[in-house]
Amino acid sequence: MPKCEISNDVEVYWIEEGDPAGPPIVWIHGGSVEESSHAVADIEPYWSKVRALYPDARGHGQSSKFVEPKHYTYACKANDLIGWLDFLGVEKALFGGASMGGALSLYVAAHFPERVTGVISISGPPFEPTPEDREWWAKKRHIVAEGRFGEFYTENVRLRMGQRAAEKLAKDPERLARATRGLRYHTESSLLALLDETYSRPNWVDHCSDINCPTLVISGSEDHYPTVAMSREVAETVSDSEFYVIDGGSHFPNRSHRGQVQPILTEFIDRVLFLAT
């Protein structure tokens, strides 16, 4: 994977695919236990005409790790991405992703509007964690502290995708090993700091009113965080937005219901990156 140094203490790694001369799409993975390889499939159908950029956000994959929660905020991650785009010579890009990737895309668009062509937010929550999720983390925190990262990954899948998905993963050791490979770059302290920040974030949905580019918001009907009502609030806060609910969709409807999500992505990407020009 290529890498660049944003500052003395931050390195960003990324995957790059597609047409180097095409319009850039920055597609960001989910949070805590994910990294760039988890996000590749979503934009793969467009590689023939876009420059697909998949960064490891700080604290994920091979990018820099820290041991204090204050170093994992969206502000820190967004500043890294802007420095990384400067390194690549990319002035503007369409930002998108699922879960943390969707929320971070919204944050970049709100705070660096001149760098964002459009936003795709799939289950991206600019909200504080629910009391239930905070309680869940309090109960599971010891698993990470004891270095049982693979077990925690499965518990996270159970929380976000449901019991059936967790059982399926547990029965496939090779798939679990692939899915958790990015966690080997963590220590117990750095992963605890990342997750402590995740489960203590404030509500910042009001920032979305500063987004001035076309925005696509997608929600799974079965997602408990963000709920459909939460995702609808995001769409209603952005002035130029459209909103879709995927019936039966999970927290990652782009994975559980890819056949329904992909045409929505295609129409939006074509319109924002190609028809507008």
C-alpha cells in the first residue's frame, strides 16, 4: 500500500484503483474494527471511469495509531484526509462510505466544503452514541483490554449486523482472519483509545446544515444506530440531499443488500461526477 506522511506523527496509508485520470472518489471504511480493504467492493464497479481512493483513517489499518481518545476525533481524521489530498494533488473529490466512513464524509463536507464535490453517507451517524451502545461498550471493553481482538470483532458484527452474521463469521476462520488483519497493527492501548472515543462522541448533526454539495443518505430499515429517523434527520438538515431506506437493510445495507444499493449509487455518481460536467 502507498503511504504519505502528513506530519511528524501521522502517516496515512491507502489503496488506489481505477483510472488515474478519472474524477476522484474518496471511499472510507467503517470505524473501530475496519480498514480500507473492507470498503473496496462498493466502488469497484466504477473503476473504469473514476480514480478510486480508499484511505486507512488514523487508528485503522496501517495508518498511525495513538493511545489517547482525543487523537481520534473526526476533526483529527478530517485534517489528515485534507493533508493526504494535498499530497496527492487532488483539489476536490466525491466523499463517501458506510458507518464511520459516511459520517466522516459528512464532517469533511461541512468543514472543508471547497474540497468536496458530493457526499454519499450510508448509515453515517453524526450523533452521540445511544445509552444502549454505551452500555454495550462498557460490557465488552475488557475483551479488548485482554487482547482478544478477533473475539471483539465478532461481537461488533453481532451488534451492527445481527446474530446470523456473527454466527456465519464465527464458522469461517479464514474469513475472520482476513477481516481482522488490520487489527494486528494495534496495541491494546491504541484500540481501547479508539473505541473509547467512538463511544463518547457528541451530537454534531447541526454541522450538516453547512454542507452545500449534493448529498445522498442511505439507511437500512433494520439498523438500530443510526435509526431510519436519525438518517432522515441528516438528510433534512442538508439543503441539497436525497434519502433512501433499504427495506430489510442492516447497518451496512451496501453489503447485506448490495443489489438494491448499487443502482442508487450509480445514478448519484453518474449525475454528480459526469452529467454535471
